[in-house]
Amino acid sequence: MLQAAGPGTVVWQETVVSPATPVRSTPTSPWRNLDIALYMSDRPDPSALVVTTTKDLPLAGLRYPFRVGADTWLIVSGSSHPLVGPLAQDMPWIILAIGALTAVLTTAVVETLGRRRDYASALVEERTSSLRSAIADLETAQAQLVRQEKLAAVGQMASAVGHELRNPLGVVMNVLYLMESGTGDDANAPMRRHLATAKREISAATLIVSDLLDFATSRRPILAPVQVSELVAEALSVVPPPEGVQAVQCGETEVVIVADRDQIRQALLNLITNGYDSMPGGGTLTVSVTSVPGSVHITVTDTGIGMNQETRDSIFTPFFTKKTRGIGLGLVVTKRVVDAHGGAITVDSTPSAGTSFTLTLPVAAAMVSAPQ
Amino acid sequence: MNGSAVLVVDDEVGMRDTMVAILEQHGYRVWSAADGETAFSAVQDTAFDVVVMDIRLPGRDGVSVLQEMGVPPPRVILMTAYAHEERLRAAVEANAFAVLHKPFETRRMLGLVADASQAGK
């Protein structure tokens, strides 16, 4: 207060008035009171709260729901205190714009994360599938290895047993020959028949051993010129026909091919023996040799029981047999031998009428690797 | 009677004896041996026309005896109950007259011995 006064008089005194209570100043910026809450729900459910800028929940204000994938999210925007100042009128719109922008950004982030998750899931699924496939392949390979090892063991056993059996069989063959030649012309018919039976049985045993050996340890043909009709005659003499069966050889007599004599002989013995076995009631077995340009056909025909389609489809399967004796390897080995010579085997059969096997062999065998 | 000199080499006594009997029955003069070393010595001492020899023998096998016989060898027919492909091919390369797979048809063996003895004359 300013007063007019004489000397010694206080002319200015400043009065300081302290307020009894602090006065809250009114904020000049609306931003400082702006609060936002984000819910992973279409309602302001506290349990679905993702983020907020205030402790005063639930927040009253504008709500902006938006969709993220299959879910609805909610943004709530409001202020703790009444808004003042020049921007107060526009504030709802500003908040809405910020909310919308936040929603778009959140959607983009969540969508991106979702896609990355889907990609990662697909990748994991693909890798898992590859892994399963690899494990299955490994199991198959292991099973095959075990099977091969078993086959190898059988092969070694067959080789040892085969070698040990072939020698005594050979000795018995020689003894039979000596007995046959020793009996001379005086031999009676039953004795000759018994000797023929013994010879046939020895040949059958030999064939089984040889098939087993050749199946277990196949070898490539060792080629040399072979007179075909001579080989057919030898094969027919090795296995004399059983009673009631007549064996006939016909066709060309001067055909020479380049082949493994022992292997082709074994193939012929298999076909001839099968033919005999298919005629329990008797019949005729015919072996004919026909030459065509570049090849020779050896056909073994019987008038036996024949085969139906089902049997015919399985005859080259190892260990398949319809016979009462035999191990089901004869035709497998025969086909292998023919294939190794670059030839072919065909079959024609009619149930109750007979079967005809034809071996087609090149005159000069093409060297084909034997199956391992 | 044929009269050709034949050496039979096999360690199996049954096979050796029956072979000797059959060949003698057909007029051959027959000697026998039970192993490769004896066979090789016999070939040095006697001029055989034909040697019929098993591939698998104690000590050294028939193919190695054939390979060492040199030139001119007697005609050699090798017999085998079972031989690996490698030994069979070696037998062919060593100029074996024939390879007979046991058990063989006796008449085929006789035919081959006759052919071999004729070929050497």
C-alpha cells in the first residue's frame, strides 16, 4: 500500500500473503491428462487388460473396438480431469484418431505376429513330416539290412551245405553208372527200372541243391559255344521220365549258341522236372529247338494239369510252389539265368491241358550283369 | 581199348575210386592223386594225356596246379562241387579243357575225357 506521510513514516510496505492451502494450478496442456487402456476383449474386462497409462480403471471415455483376426480388441481413451484450453473442443476427435491409428498399428503388429506364427507352425510341421519320413526310411533300410544279412547267412550256409552234398551225390551217380554198366544185358527189367528211379531221385536232389546255391550266390555266365540239341539230350538223360511219361526231343539239331552250359543245363532240368511233376497220371513231355534270326527257342511242353492265372502270376516268386516237393526256387533261378544271358522266358498254360515254357536265348549271348 | 593215360585228382576217396573204376572200365590207364602237390609231381614224372582234377583240394587248388604246369600241359578237365566265379574264370583263362560241375552225368565226363585224349594226339 502507498501512503502520503511525513518524515519517519513508512511509505512502502510489501505485504506477503501466503495462501492457507495450496492451489492446484490448472493445466494448460490437455495431453498431460490423456489416458489410454487397451483390452484384448470387446469389454473393459480387467482380466483382459493389455496395457494402460492410468491406475484409475475403469477408464471413462471414448471406446474404440476393433478386430484382430477372429478377436475383438478395445481401446478406451479418456482423461482424469476435465479438459481445458484451446484443444479441449477437438480432443475427442484427436483421441479417436490416435485410437484408430493405434488400432491399425496393433492390428498390423498382431497380424504380422500371427503370420509369423503360422509360418513357423507350417515350417515345424514340414520339418516334423520330413523327420518322420526320414525315420520311416531309416527303419525300412534297417529292416532291409537285417533281411540281407539273413539272406547272406543263408547263402553262406547254402554254399557250405551245397558243396558238401554235391560231392556225395556225384559219388552216388558214379556208383549207379557202375551198377548199370555192371549188370550188362542180363539185367532184368525191374532192376533197370529201380536204377532209373535212383538216378532220377539223385538228379532231383542235385537240382534242389543247385537251385539253392544259385539263388543264394548268383554268378555271371561264363560263356562258351554250346551245342543246344546235345545239351537238351543230356538234360533228358539226366532225369529219366517217370513211369507213364514219354519224353520226346524234336526240332533242329545243329544250333550252337554262346552261353554258360552249366547254367542253361540247370534251367532245362528245372523245366523238364516241373513238366514231369505236372503229369502224375502220365503224358508226354516234348522239348523242341527252333532257331529264329539271332536267337534260338527252346520249348518244353507237357500235357499235365496246367495252371490257372493266379498260379501263373506267382511262378517267378521265390519260394512259391504248388508241388508236393521242391522249394520253389527252380523257375526263379531259371528266369535269372535267362535274364543274365539277355534272353526271355514265356509261359503258356491251360488248366487240365498242359503248360508250355519257351526260353528265347540269343545265339551270341549279350553279357548282362547277374542280379546281386 | 583206349589206352590213354589219365590222372584223376580228388581228395574225396569215394569220388576218386569210382572215377578210376569207370575210366578203367573204358580202357584208360589210370593214376590217381589226393592233393595238388602230389598231382603236380606226378605230372612232372609221367606224360599224361588227360588230367581230371577237382578245383578244391587240400593245400593248393586245382587251378593253381593247372597254372603252374606250363606248356605243353596235358589236357586238364577241372571238376567242381562249388567254386567262386573268380576261380571258374581263372580256370577258363588257364586253358582248362572243360569245367565239370559236380555231380555230373557220368556219360558226359566220359565224353569229355575221350575228346581231351583225342585232342592231344
